[in-house]
Amino acid sequence: MRWVRVFAIVAALIVVLSAWSYAKVTVERIDYRGWADSYRLTAGLYSLVVVPEIGGRIMEYSYDGTNLLWENTEEYGRTYPISKDWRNYGGYKIWIAPQELWSWPPDPMIDFAKANIEVLQNAKGLPVLKVTGAPAFDSGVAVSKEILMDETGEVVLKQIMRNIAGKPITCSIWDVTQTKTPGLIAFPLNENSKFDDGINYLMSESKNSKQFTVKNRLCITRYMGENGKIAADSNGPWMICFQGDLAFVKLFGSMVKNADYPEGGCSVEVFTADDKLGYQEMEILGPIAKILPGGKTELVERWRAFKLSQPVTDEKWVLKAVSGMKGKGWIP
């Protein structure tokens, strides 16, 4: 019948408009956990989801269906009027550093106000999600991200903070990425650190906590359900969260020479939440920059996820996994 043919044509058009394919990388417009108009990038076994309705957060970075990011299931699908009430959705977002600029809670216009997404294309034909956050006039900044996934599942994340204040501001970009537990987080310590053992204990109780150890010039966090926070002046160039037999890798640049950094000169932080919510955070900090009106500062990371030959369950296996990953060229 004619109406059946019309319906089929309309359905086909909807598929074309909601999914695009670029060089083996697919972009889909989806409903994610009850949030409409979300975007999913897919390359083989890898998937990444951005949710504009809650600030343009990345809520999923998964390997073979396993999301490496922590999500607060109690907040699925929820949106709220802009207020000073903090909403802990999970996933990845950008904050302003140092925290002394705003105390608590974070500016809601940066944290969870609705963002805009454009699907662009780079010179190699790969899709780029341009995520533009709402202007945060109280903080004097506008935050945006450019997110690219290539055919291997590697993600290039370009984070941008622009000055919209009409006067110079001094700040840096703070990447806050909440990850699942149980798990272990590791990163290299600076051999010439300004801190006694390479670590700045931002919570005094963390200094004697068994969650944080140093082995072979690596800082290793083993989540034990305690509140804790540390930072370090690490030159990286990597930070890894081991979850069973999966490794979530963040790659970032060395510290900028003679630049100031937040938290007494730190480029990375690890936060552990108590066991009520049960997550931990991998945090990367950019250099503090004086940004002129209309100017910007940027922080670029690369994300990777790898399947390991066996689970990483303790500090000993972290050392073995790091050595093996270096041998395979997975990390520098």
C-alpha cells in the first residue's frame, strides 16, 4: 500500500539523519539513560557517549560493552534547573582550577548546564564532536571540547577555556574523570619533584592511608572505600586506571617549564570517594594561564583502552602490567 511505502521512506530518512559513518567510525544520535539527543561515537569494540543535556559530559568510554567510567545510576535521565545544588552524575567533565577561585560547589553553568553539539569532520575524514558549553558569566569563562575517535578507538580530547569576562582572568583547565571501582590507578612520579616523596597529600589522612603507595617511582592508588585525595607534579605522560583485565589510559603532555600549576604546582590528582558511591577520579590539571579578554587556554589528552592478558589485582600486577604495556608500545 502507498502509506506503507511512505512510512518506509520516512524511516530510512530517520536512519540516515541519526547515524553517520566516517572511515569506520560511526556517529549516532541516541537516547542515553533517558537523556535525549545524546551522541555516540563507535569504532569497532570502542564506544564513547556525550550527553549535552548535562553539560556535554562524556558518560561512557567503553571497550566491548564495558563502560570504564563511573555513572551515578540514581541520576539517570535527570535534569535540573540551574542552581547551586551540586549534581553528581559521574563521567567526565571540566572544572576551573585552582579550586580557590570558586570554593564549592562548582559553577553550575560549567558543571551541568545544557551544551550544544556539532558534528564536524577533520582532514582525514574522521568525525569530530564539537561540544560548546553554556557561557558561565559568573566565572567569566566559556568551556568547549573537541572530541575525536579514530579507527583504533583512541580518543583525542581537546579542552578549551575562553575568557568572556571582559577583563584578564587567571586560571587553568581541570579534567575530572570518575572511574569505576574496584580498580587501581597508577602514574609516574617526577624524579625531581618538589614534594618529599613525589606526592602532595591534599587530605592529611591520605598520608598514612594504605590506599596510596609508591613503588618503582610509580604512585599507585588501590581503592579501599576511603575518602582521600593526593596530587603530584608528574610529567606523565600517562595515567592508567586498571579495572580487572582492562586498562584505561590517559596520555598528556609534560609540565610546561616555568609555568605555575594548581595545588602547589601539581599536574595530576587522584580522588577516592567513600564506599557509599564507590568511585575514584583521575584528574589532569593544565598550567595556570593569564587569559586576556577573548583569549583562551587549552589542554589536550588522548584516551586509550586495552584488554590485558589477565586481571590487575594489586600493586605487584600494576608493575607487571605497566612493563608489558611499555613493551607493546601501548604507553611511552
